[in-house]
Amino acid sequence: MAIGIASSADGRKRLAQLLGGAETFVVVSTVDQARQFLDVVAPPPAEQEPRGLRIDSDRRVLCWLDREVALTPLEHDFLRCLVGAPGRVWTYQRLHLEVWGNEHVGRGSDIHSTVRRVRAKLARIGAGATIHAIRGVGIRFAL
């Protein structure tokens, strides 16, 4: 995991672009924010990770234990991307390229709208997973 620290928004954007190829990264404003982030997102021990979350791509449904919820094609592709690399921070640009298939332009409202819908579906089936928005950087999925 790479952590970049830059006090200005422009500096954080430049760091995110530079670190975009890294497996997992986060860019914050201060050292204290980096410490807080590490305290919040440290993965739980393996034995505490929720089991049973899966995506059935043939039927395009999200499954948690014995519960299921249907996914739209966009939600399916978005969630497959995130679930495939839990803990990875995806930049908005990279996520847009992987899921929508084009360069990200704009403020990310399409991504945030998809995140809201997927969060609601995760909650509906009681899945023990979360999607974190890393302000000014991107999105991270955690089990």
C-alpha cells in the first residue's frame, strides 16, 4: 500500500495520477489523516472476514449467505471490479475506464450514483461489506 500526503487539492490530484498504477494507494492532506485512515481501514484478521459474499455473473445477482439481490449490468460490472480487489483504492478515472470503458470526465456523479445503489443492495441483503469513498481520490471495497 502506498500513502501519499499533499496539503493542496492539486497536489493530491497529481499524487493520485502518479500512484494510479499502484495496487493500492491513498492520498491524504496530513500525516494525521494518514494515521486515521490506517486505523479505520486496517483489514480485520482473516478469521473475522465475512464469508459468503459472491457475485453470480450468470444470473447477475449479488449473493450473501442465503440472500440474493438482482444487479443491473452496470452495478454488476462495478461490483465485480471492486470485489476482485478488496482493499484496493480505485481512482475515479481508473474505475471509470474499467467499468464504463471510457475516460472519466466530470465530477464523478455517475460513480457516486452507482455506489449509492450498490450500498443499498448490500444493506438490503445484510452483507458485511462496505464501499468507502476516499475523498478526492476514489473508491475502496472492504469485506
